[in-house]
Amino acid sequence: MTDKNIITGAPTEEPARQQYFMEQVKKLVEAESAKKGRPLTCFINTFGCPTV
């Protein structure tokens, strides 16, 4: 990602701009997943009131 400028060519109007960046991120995640040979995962740790 550091060697690419994904802003160049991005639409200026919403929501097309958001859609453009979502597609760019999707491509980056797919490429990283293929490189690692496994699906990528994430961990979310939240602090707050527990549900009852």
C-alpha cells in the first residue's frame, strides 16, 4: 500500500468515493490473504457495560 497512491483517480462525489475506497481496500485484503495463504482475521476487544 505504501507504494501506491489510491487517492489518484478517486471520485470526488459521495457515495461513489466511499464505494471506490471500499473496492480498493477489498483488493488489498484479498492480495494480502493470498500472500499469506490464509484468510485474514481480526480481534475486537471492547470495554463497556455487559448486556444482561
